[in-house]
Amino acid sequence: MNAGQNKKSDQGETRITAADNENKSLLAAEGRREASTVAYTADSDPTVTVDMANYSEVKVPVPKQVEKPKKKKEKGKKPILKPKDVVTFRTHLTSLAHISVVVFVYVVIKLAFRDEFVLFTWHPILMSFGWMLMMTEGLYAINKYNTYWRFKTTGGFRVQIHWIALAIGYALSVIGFAVVYINKDLNNKHHFATWHGLFGLIGLIATVPPIINGTVLYFKKELSRYIDKPRLVKFIHVITGTVAFLFGALAIVLSVYSNWYRKRSIGSVYLFWLGLVSSAYPLFWAVYGPSVKLYNVIKDFFSNKED
């Protein structure tokens, strides 16, 4: 029995030892297989990898990510001005024109309340605010020499200020015209007996065409299928608007020679020249820019036609 048991135990130990050796060999084979599929990267050289199965070094290029340098915002850096936005001598003349407009309106308001306030008094007040202030500033809103204004605003915003100011100015001017017309009827006086009244009438009537083509120009995107030449519409708008504003400007300047201004200023030479200069300068300076633009357009047109 002991011999038989020993023989069986030896056979069991032999079977266990063979199984262990087989398992060890399988584990070693799996370890080599896993080691062959895993690449170890050296710390010193990121391009060197090690193949554990063949123990050979293989160089694989690793793309390096280059970070773009971040631009630091410099505080207090002045914006680069376009050539048309550079401050010039004409810029200062435009700034002086703004001051002149305010001076003239102040003189008219001061004279309006100097004596008895009657129905006719509304005429100079409405005309000074309507044509002198709103209409003139509406033109200066898109004037290329109004550089300080251009620094703070965009083109679309300037166009909006342009037509809003002109619309308010024209409405006030029409009311002022109605006031003087009714006042003359009440006093049995002749209409348009002076150059002042005649130029004022022409200016109001001549403003209707630029209002129409200006509206078309403002909605040119919506009306693009009906407008063949938008540049031609803009040219007509500029030329009709300039002519209309010029007649109104002549009426404003001639108002300094009117009986109302002379009586309210009590014949003061100082107030006469102050009113004349503060009205004539900003009005004709507002016409200067569009006039030069029209001259250049017409000159280019005829020069190209000759060529």
C-alpha cells in the first residue's frame, strides 16, 4: 500500500509540475506579446521608442505643437486713422462752423424775447432751429471734414442722424413758413415781396426732390430690383439737396437785413455783423463739401468721355 500510494503521489506531483510549467510558459509568451505591442518613450529623447520584443530602438518623429504667441492688448494705444479721418485745417474750420450755428440761434432767441412776443415771432424761432440748426447739422453729420464726429461714430449711424435731423429741420421750417404766411394774410401784406421770402419759398419747394430720391437711396437694398444705377440716384440726391439748401441758406443770411432783425437789434452794428457772420459762414461751409464733390464727379465724367 505504501509503495502504491507513493507511486500515485509522485505521478500527481509530476502532473502538477508539468501544468505549472505549461502555465508559466503561457504567461511568459503573453508577457512578451504585450511587451512587443507597448512602446516606451525615453524621457531624455521624445523621439526614441523601445520595442520590447526585438530590443531594438526605432525613431518615430513626433510632431511638435507650436503655440501661437498671444497678442497682448496694449492699453492706451491710439487707433490708426485712415487718411480721410486725419485732422486737418478744414477739420478745425468745421468745428468753428458748429460754434457759429449755436451763436446765430442764440442771437435770434435773444432778439425774439427782447420785445413783445407776437405770432410773427414764431417765424424766426422756428426757422433758426429748423433750417439753421437741424438742417445744417444734418449736412455736417456726413461731412468728411467733420473728423471729430467720425472718430466716435459709424457710417450707418451718421446716415441715420443725417436724415433724422433733416426731417425735423424741414418740418420746423414748413411750420415757420406757414406762420409767416398766415401773419401776412392777417395784416393784409403782400407775399414774397422780398428776396428773403422768395429764396425761402424756393428752398422749401426745392427740398422735395432730395427727400424723394434720398428715401429711395436709403432703401436701395429693398428697391435694388427697381434701381438700375444707384450711383446716379446718389448723384441726383447730392446735387438737388445742395441746391435746395443753398436757397435756404441765402434766405437765412438775408434775414439779418429784415425789418424784424433791425428793429429788435435796435440798429446795433455789433449784432448785425455777429448775425451776418455767424449765419453766412456755417451755411456756405456746409455747401462747400458737396459742391467740391459734385465738381470732381462732373470733371471725371467729361474727362473720361473725351478719352
